[in-house]
Amino acid sequence: MKHFVTYILCLVLLFMVMLEATTRLFLLSSDVIPEANIGNNKLYLPHSDGIWIKGGRHEITSHYKINAQGFNSLKDYNSRPDDKLNIAIIGDSYIEGFHVDVENSIGRQLEQLTQQTVEVHEYGKSSGNIVDYVQLFKQYTAQKYDYTFILLTDLDLAFYEAAFMGKGNTVTKSTSFKNVYTHFASIRYLNSNLMLNKKLQQLFRSVNPFKKSNASTDSNLNIDALQAFDSSCLILYEPQRLDIDRIQNSLTIPSIPIKHQYIPDHEPFDYHWNSNGRHNCALTIKTYLESIDAFKKAPSMSKIMK
């Protein structure tokens, strides 16, 4: 038995050594994007810059860049031009945008579509929910932007506790394990690229049905949170991800369905938006702004139109 265990351990060690060499040689492993406590919020370490990779064969490879405020963006959110329409977009990983190059985000595409007459700031963070969105609006965008678009799903409404806003004290401090994880490409590859940790968590939940969840039941959605948004806000949604009829009577702000003119995701590998999906979202916002003559209020657009 002892020899068998030793044999298995040797095989595992050999596998890890080969995997480490392979992931380093072919640049298969994603960078670790460090998180930071910014204003008591669990965001990303400002000025981080690197490559984000998903998939066993790096099917998705993109460039990210964290701004001074802790969000994935080329823009500094402290700067809002007076001669443009200032627009904020709030949401989860779809708005965070790691699945495409930061240079090709929703905001950058919308600015290009409108001939640079708008300034777009994307307040996105993975795992965000309606409680995070309300706090993001109150802390970052209320009375600072002409329009704030909130990307909303049914799942977002199933929470009564924020995932990252007000959670700055949960940022993991430097530990021996974290240092090992950061420096070994093979471990990052298994966890980040192949999402081994999430798969194990899903397996554990499947065998432990009594594990408690932070999400509410379908009959106890956090509809009241929608009342926190003011008249500058609009709900963005995909019909397949938000049952708008269920919350329509509780909405006091407009809701806009995203129209996907181009294939929007990395299906079947990943269902997050690809560059097409972000282009579809940018087009939806542009079309809405045109429908309410919003561009006429922007001095730069008025000059173009004359």
C-alpha cells in the first residue's frame, strides 16, 4: 500500500511539473488580477495591467487595465467632460468586460459609434447584484452623469446582501498560499482557466442540498431595491435573462431590451458577451439616446449637426 501511494504521488508530481512547464511555455495561464480595498469596497488594485485567459487552450485571451478607481477601464472616472454626454453603465461581469480587450469595451464602442460625443464609464464587477448596483449608483454615479444604465437579470434581484460593495475588509491579504498561487502558472491554469475550484464547489453543493445560499427564493425577490434609482437611470436587459413582466409594475424608470444583431457570446465555451455582444449593447444604448434626442443636448454633437 505504501509503495502504491508513493507511486501515485510521484505521478501527480510529474504531472504538475509537466503542466507547469507547458503553461509557462505556451502562455496558457491567466494573470492574477489583484483585488484591493478601495473606499471599503472590494474592487481591483488600481493600475494593474495584464492578460486575462479562459479555457484549456486559451480560447479567450484579452487585455485588461484597471483604472485609478479600481474598475477595468482605460478611462479615469474622475474626469467627466462638460462638452459631452456623460454616461455610466452599472453591472456584473458582463460590464466588467474581461472577456474582450479593454480597448474594445462597451464604452469604447459606444464612444466610437457616437463620434466621441459621449463619455462612458463602466462600473462593472463580477458577482455583482442589485444591492451592489444600488450602492454603486449612490456612491459613484448619482447626480454625476446624464444617464446611468443598469444591466439587470433575474438572478441579480435574488439577493439582499452586496457581493463587493462595502466588502473591502474581505480582500484576501498576502499569505503563503496566495504567493504560491500567484507564482505557479499550473495552479492558476487549473483554477482560473479550467475553473476547477468552481466545479468542485458545484459538486459539493450537489451532494449537500442543505447548504444555505445568500440568494432569495423566486417569491421573495428584492424588488424594493429598484426604487433607489432616480429619473436619470434606465434598466438594460436581455429578455432571456430578465422576466421584465414580473417587475414592470415596480419599475419607475424606463427598461430597454438589448437587441442582438450579431452573434453575442462565446457559445458553447462561454456565455459572456464577446465583442459582438458588446457592440449590440452599445448600439442599443445609442438607439435609445437618439430616440429621446439626447445628443442634441451635447454641445459637441450640436456642432457636428450644424
